[in-house]
Amino acid sequence: MLQNEIQKHMNDTKEILTKKGIIKNVFDYQGLDTELINIYQHFEKKFQELCQSYADAFHLDNCVFYISNNNSCNAFAAKIENHNIIAITNGYPVLIKDKFDDKFFSNSLFIAFINEKSISEAYCDLHEDQYFKFSEFVLNCSVKYTFSHEFRHILQFNSFDIFKDFLYAENLDKNSFDMKKHAWEFDADRMASFEVIKYTFRIYRNLKNRDNEKLKCMFYIALASIVITKNLFYFGVIDQITQDYTINKQDFYTKRFSHPHPLVRIHNMVEHSYNNIKHDFPELEIDFQQLLNNVLGISRLYFNNLIPGQNAMQNYFEDASRFADDINEYNGELYDFAIKDKSIKRLLKKRGIKL
């Protein structure tokens, strides 16, 4: 479909489902100031295109995207009366765009200083490349991660062996825990991180000047985007509007609440991404410690700008070290549970992945 056709199809479907009461609380951004309208139109177009593209690729009907009227930063997936629904709240575009503003990446080039000469030069080349915009790429990776995570839930819902309605939101629900839900989040994070790797390679292929070191740097930046996204929730600043941010980090846990802890999720996605890069791009000779140093280094530079004077990433390093054994053990437990889950097994089998 052409973009205009996609928008018309999505909007018509949204209107029908709203009248039926299947979709509720739709956000209407018409009538806002021009800047906000442009932001909402940009994100709506991006998510609609992704929704239609993935629906076509996975041969799914009845897929629709909409913006829900809620000021928090959230995304959710639902299957209601056989309709596959992905939504973001109206707070998401504004808050995410604000958090990924250019100014917070103003010193990102400093990451070059911790690397050997070839990687440092590759970062400098990317910085000077007119076809590569650092903050735009990081934001797009974050959006790609969010959409892909929610779409994986749609696939999980459709692979479930009992016909029922589902609704999974990204924000933490402290009143519920279900091991199956944790395993599905674990699986969705893996697909989402893999989709970000694929997206990164597509962007790399569009660059005029390409080499292995530049691709490595782009993978580091892409994974940093995921880590930054999850840490915005971990540090409790994602929904804060004022730029005088205050850290309110989540205490560590394993078998509690609706989602695995952000530290568990970050470890899962970084490790899974490393394994995928190592397998699919052996010529890069990717080194895990170098990858980790760069991903966390970029994250540190970002948070030092976003939350100056509070040494946010030191909280991350201390907790990741203190709970390292618990994080590893729980990720192992989630993996074991996930590969026995019937819905996940069906999805992996469709992709030809042997367990």
C-alpha cells in the first residue's frame, strides 16, 4: 500500500472499531498548536507504516494502530474480538521526542576517546556524515524497539491455543505477577532487539561510505538506544515533564509485578544482540566487552546531560554488579520457561529456529 492508502485504511478501521466500542479513549490531536500536530502526525505515520508492514510480512489481518488519550509514556498491544491493536499514549510522542533531543547527545562523540584508533575514526566519520543524524537514529531505534516489542505480543496472542482477548501494556503493574507474562516479555524483548539490529544494518547500507568499524559503531549506538530507553523507566524519569529530573529508581526484584526488572531486561537484550551480531556478522569479530563498554559509555554520556550532577549511570553500574548473579539466574530461568511455552515454540518454529 502507498502511505496515503495506509493512513486511510488505518483511520477507517480505527473509526469503525471506535464506534463498536472495541477501541476506546482515542486521542484527537486536531486543534492543538502546529508544533504538537506535527509531532503527533509524525509518530502516527511512523507507527501506521510499521503496523501495516509487519502485518503484511506476518500475514495478519485486522491490524490497527491508534493513539490513546493518556498523558503517561506508554505503549500497549491488544487482541480484542479478533482485532490486533497496537497503541501508544498521547504522552509517548511528546515525552520520547523530548528525552531524545539533540542537546542530550551533544557530547556523544566523546565515546571515541575510549576506543582504539580505527573505532574512534569511525565514530568521527559518522559524526561528519551528512546522511547520518545521531539523535534521529537513536530515536528511531527506540521507536523500532517499542513497536517491535508490542508487535511480538500480537504474534504471541495469535499463537495462543485458546481464543481469548488480551491486553499487554508496557508500564509496570505492581499488582500482578505471572511467570508466563514475564516469559512473554522476555521473548518480546528478544524480537525487538533483533529488529533494531536489522534496522541498523538497513540504515548502514544506505550510507555512501561503509566499513566494518562504522557498522560496529552503529550497532553500539543502536543498543545504547535500547539501554537508554529501558533506563528512562528504571530511573523513573520517563514521565517527568520538567527537565529538572529527579531519579526514583525501581528496587530490584525477580518474581514480582507485571514485567521483569529493567536490569534483567537490559541484560537479556544486550546478550541476545551480541549473539545475533556475532552470528550474522562474523567479519566484525565483535568483542562483548568492547560492545558493553561502548553501549554503557554512550548511555553514561547521555544521562550525564539529561540528569546532570546525579551520576545516574553509577546507580546502574552498582545495581548491575550487586545483583549480577540474580540477573543471570533469572534470565536463565526465563529462557527455560520461554522455550517450553507453546505460543513461543510455535513462533520460533515458524522462523525455523531450532530449540
